[in-house]
Amino acid sequence: MINMAGDDHSYVAIWGWLLGLLIAGVFVFTLHLATVTLLFIIFGVAAIKAILVVRNYMHLKAEHVLIYAIAGIPILLVIGMLLALIPDIVFHR
Amino acid sequence: MSSTATVLTRNAPHSEGIRSIPIGKIGIWWLLASEIMVFGGLITSYVLLRISHGGWAEQAAHVRWQLGTLNTAVLLTSSLTMALALSASRQDRRRRTATFLLLTVLLGVAFLGIKAFEYTGELREGFTPASGLFWSFYYGMTGLHALHVTAGIVVNLTFFVMAVRGDLWDGKQARLEYAGLYWHFVDVVWIFLFPLLYLS
């Protein structure tokens, strides 16, 4: 049987982590680090926040492989599009 | 046993697993997949053009990251209230479900209010969608996202009214899960738009 009260506590804990990561990302932004370092950190933090929401609030950690496929294929297509266009757009100005 | 029968028998548990997924859940994930392509295409275009053209950082410096941070906190909190509403509905706690749904709606409205305040300030300073490539993307991506937030508010408000009137129960709670999936997706999109537009 699912412990709903436990789920609620877990949701609040995840929210705490999300807010903590948000503050951490903004704090790093105010430090005026080198651009590459800054981008690496803030997008790393964003990725962790997105994973926390998707796994816990959208319950993807308990989903069937079909749902992973439906959600994963467009993400792979977007990454593929980005990588395929980089040589033309970024290096051929 | 024929080879066809053998294959069917071997695949039976897997097929049953797929059949156990509600068709509504497959439908909402299919919608979200198409949304990933929409926002993914926009974000990819933004990243590629920003890398290949200079001068974006100067334009991006005019957005107010403090308001963006506040809006991110508002949307993250609305995801929490949405998750708590779904949890309450599964426990058949009707008043609690309605309360958290209303909180989610109000937080969504607060997000749009802060965004409107932001737009007003930027437009007054002369930054319109025609002011440059950054501003075209800024208004385009945040505007499209705001439309999605609006749609989510309408859906959540509908479920709130259903919960208050007692129409959300008797096996209809699954629909709330689909609304929640959409709402959390809108949150995830903003999680990436925030650093893209405000912090980089």
C-alpha cells in the first residue's frame, strides 16, 4: 500500500531541494565567474532541477519503458538537430 | 506450438504491461513529446544563433533576473501544490484537493502577473520584440511559455470547480494526474528558459 503521507513529505523535501538549487544557481551567477564555468554550472543546476521534477513530481521513476521512449525520442531528436547544425551555423559564419 | 504462438506467449507479459498504461496517460505524454519538439527547436535556434552572433550578452543584461528568480520560485512552488493536490485526491481528501488546486491556480496567475509587470517595464524602456535578435527570442519564448501557463491555469481551474462540485471523484481522479503532468512539464520548460534568458 502506498504511504500517501510519506509521499507528501517527499514532495515537500523535493521542493526544498529545488528552491535550494535555484538560490545556488543565482548565487553563482552573481559571482561573475568565467563564462564557460558559469554556463556549465547554471545549466548543470537546471538539469538537476528538471530531473528532480520529472522523476518525482511527474513520477517518471515508476513509469513503463514506453513512456520513457515517448519522452526520450524527441529529446534525442532535439540534441541531434543541435549537433547537426553546429558545423553550419557556428563554424561557417 | 507454432512459431507465431510461441512469439505471442513470449511477448505476453510485456504486451500486458503496455496495456496496463491508461490510454489517457499515453495521450498526454504524446502531447508533451510534441511540446518538447516545439520548445526544443526554439531553444536550439536560440543557442546556435547566440553562439554564432555576438552582442547578445549586452542585450540580455537588461532583463531583470531578480523578477525571473521570483517567478521561478513561484512556478516551482506551484508544482509542489499540484503534486499535493494529486496526492490528496488519491486519498479521497476532497477539501484538501480543492485547496491545493486553487493554490496552484493562484500561483499560476501570480506567475503571469509578475511576467506582465516585467514586460511592461521592458517595453517602457524601449525593448520591443523588434529591438534585436535577443529580444525577439525573449518575447517569443516567454510569450509562448505564458500561453502554456494560461492553458494550464484554465485546466486546473476546471478541475478545481469539478472538485468543489463533487464531479472529480468516482474514478475520475486519473484526469488530475494528466493535468499535473502538463503543469509540471510547463515548470520544466521554465527551468531551462530561466538560465537561458536571465543568467547567461
